Amino acid sequence: MTEGPYKLPKGWRWVRLGEVAYRESKTIKPAEEPSKIFRYLGMEHLDAGQWEEPIYVELEGAMIKSQAIIFYPGMVLYGKLRPYLNKVVIPTVEGVASTEFVPLLTNNNFLIPEYLGAYLRSPFFVSYASRNTSGSRQPRVQFGAFWDALIPLPPISEQKRIVERINDLFSRIREAKRLRQEAQQEAERLWQSVLADTFPKPGTKLPNGWQWVGLYEVCQHKTGIWGPESSHPDQGLPIVRSTEIEGFLIRPQTASIRIVSNDRIEAFKLEAEDILVNKSSGSAHLVGWPAIFEGSIEGKIFLFSNFMLRLRPNREKILGWFLLYYLHNPLARSVYLRAQDTTSGLRNLRVNEFMKQLIPLPTLHEQHKIVAYLKRVYEKIQSLKEAQMQTEAELQSLEQAILDKAFRGEL
């Protein structure tokens, strides 16, 4: 009898994966049937750790350039690329898939596909597979180790019971995740509602002391700069890009170090409460997205890239945080979602149109009160979101704990 890493319940035994499962080798070249519609599954169509069967993509054969494996019900598809991503599918339909999946069939006298699929997702096996890879940039499971992997094998009746129990528990977790996601969305809707209620809309009567002004009247705007990559951190300056935007804030620590001539530094350096607006992106949602620079770190000078627009508020007229909150309210967001051009798949902000938008402007005293109020509300909403994120992490840990217990005979 094969010895395993832990003691199994009575009636169970350790076996090698290659003793109870084998690889199905049927492949096809869909491009040879260019007009035929194929149900296709690529690695990119499956989320890491996904339990549910994925939504397959329907493609013409001409769109699938490479060879593909044939899959069908009763099979298990194991993602061999970067095994720590934990991508496993138990298909209920026929189709073709990327050759990055290993198509597995089981000896049904000893092992059912659903039990194997669950075990391949277990923490024990994911850890084992992740340790036995080859290739540094694109690590894949080594097949010698794969077939030698140990699997705890109970009787068929017990396998079916375990699978039913896992499915029942996971369905409850999925429902908890759905409710958590709804709560997350509700928190964001609440924040957008607060912003919408805070700022008057065009056509409505302004409170006393407020006035409508163009964005160009209360802040300067300037497009950024770029330069050759620096070979040493001390020989260049950090230039902030859209990748340094995190929500409302600029996180400049990861800025790209570039060579910039000294005579251009003053014009392109960032000051506290400057706002950077993303000028270009492949996503409509990200174009026009504003974030605030809170100030230099340890006296460092930070510049901003040519794909960013810097808004420098006139401190005598408008607070940076007031402007930032306004630009995130639904009305202002609708402006920059409309003020976009598309070229070669890249969306670009129409800066002149963006700068002409009207802003309801109160006195500086009133702006301070509004900013303080919105910061308090935002902190409370962020606390809700962080609690929900913690719940998500706990649910993922619970899934792994369930699988761990299942294959120790403790479920």
C-alpha cells in the first residue's frame, strides 16, 4: 500500500494519479474549418479558483489559430499553466479548449470526475503542483510529477457523498459572495448618491453665495512630460502615470524614473492638491478619471506623464479636495465620459471640452465645510467596503478549509 502524507480513514487508500486517471489526446485544428462555430475555452475565460463551470465563447474556426483539445462531459480539464492560479473545469458540454488545459479521463471503477476535479483544486494539490513546475516566465506543471501525485481515494459511494457535501457548502458560500458583492455595489451607489445630493445641478437655483464657473476659470491645466528611461534612480526623476492612480489618490512610489532636462522640471513638477486626470486609456471609464496629489514624499520632486492632465486649482478660488469631489460626482463623470475620441482602440479626453464644463462654486468657507463632510462620509463608506473585502477573504479561506477537510475524510 502506498504511504501518504497523512493518515486516511478506514477504507480509504493513497494512489498515484496516473493509476486512476489518464490523459485524453484528441485534438483538432479549428482553422481548417474556418466557418464552423466552435464552443471554445481559453485559460483567460476562467478565473483563478473558479468553482462554477465557465461561460464558453463561441468562435468561428478561423478565429482559433492554434491547435485545440476536444473536451466533453465526463472529462476534467486541468490548467497546467501557472498551477498556483488553480484553474480546473468539469465540463457538462462538448467543445474545444486551449492546449494549456490537460484533458483528463478517470477509471470510473475507482474515481469519479467530480471528485478528481475537486481534489485538483484542493490546497494540498495546488501547493504540490506549484512546487513541481518548469519554466520561469511561464511555469507549467511537470508531467512526471503530475502523474506521480498522490490522491486520497475513498470508495465510489464515499466520493459521491463528499462531492455532494462540497457542492452544498460551496453553493452557500456563492450565495454569501453574491450578497457581499451586492453590499459592495450598494456602498458605491450610496457614495455616488451623496455626491449627487451635495452639488447643485445645472438649471437649478444655486444657494446664496454660490456661482457657476467654468473649470478653466478656477484652475490651470497642463499636459505632462516624458523622457528616456534612467539607468539609475539618482540620475532621473519619478514621473507619475495612470498606473499610480489608486481610487482618489496618487501613489507616487512606483512612478517611472526618467531623464528630464533641468530647465523643464519647474513647469512639470507636482504640488500638493494638484489633480491629475487620465487623458488616455483603452477603457472609457478610466479616461477623465481624476486623482489628487497629496504632497511630496521626503521632499522628492515628482513630475507627471504626457498621458496625464494636471489641474492646478487657484487656491484663492477653489480647494483641491472640493474640485476632486466635484469631478467624481455623477454629473461631472458624465461630462468626461462624453468628452472622448477613439483612435486605434485608444480613448482620448477632449481637453478643451472637459475644461469648459461648469462647476457650482461656493465660498471658500463653505468649500471647507463640504470637504470635511464628504471626507467623514467617505471614511465610513470605505470602512464598509473594507469590512466586505475582509468577508471576501474569509469566504475564500473557508473554501480552502472545506476542501482540505474533505480529502482528509473530515467532512
